[in-house]
Amino acid sequence: MSRGLPAIAALALLLVAGCPAERAASRPPEPAFFAPDLRFEGAWFGEVDGHAGRLVIERLGAERLRGLFESDDRTVLLVLLIEIADTPDGAPNVAPFSWQDGRGGRGRGWLRINRDNDALDGAYGYGERVEGAGPWLFVRAR
């Protein structure tokens, strides 16, 4: 029985290595298109990879936003450049971003806003990956 375990482990490794999820981790999820009143801008409370804090998003131009996340304990500071463009289908609810932490860490990620404009989720990763470094969960500050 112990001879079969290495073969099963090798087969599982081959299946995971060829998995399309690995390729998908380099792209944000497909957006839904809602009415043009989606607003990523504003103050948000929540967490990035388990670090509670505040995310403030402000408009830089027609298709770009700047985000700044600072954890409550001030151990995590992330600066985001968020790309968003309206389409003929409406406003996309998913916005890809690039990030840096001021200490050499850089990568990509995505944010998804809900239809009611009051919650965000997302993920980020290092380099070209948009996932793997941790989830993002936020509610709009009132």
C-alpha cells in the first residue's frame, strides 16, 4: 500500500501543475456591469489579509483612482493605482489595480464592488499574480 502513495502524490502534483486556476490567478474575475452610479471612491473600513484598517479611494482622472490602505496597527501601508473604465455595457464592478508598499513589495490585485455601493471584496498578489497574498474585505464608512 505504501508503494501506491508516491504514485498518487505524483499524479496529484501533475494535475495541480497543469490546472487552469494557476493561469487564472494572473487575471481579475470577469466583471458584471451595473448602472453607471458605482462609486469606488470614498472611505472604507475592513481588512487586507487579516490586517484591520482603513482604505481611502480618490479619483485621479476619468479612468484612474488612487487608493491608500493603512492598517490600524500601522504595520501595513499599501498604495494602489486602480484602473476603471466605463464601457457601453455600463460600469464594471471589478477594478484591477497595481500596488506597492514603499518597502520594495509590488504586485497586482482587484477590487469588486457590490451593486449597492456599500461593500468591497478582492485579492492581491506579488508580481503579475492578482491573488495569493491575501483577501480584501471592506464596508463603506458612513
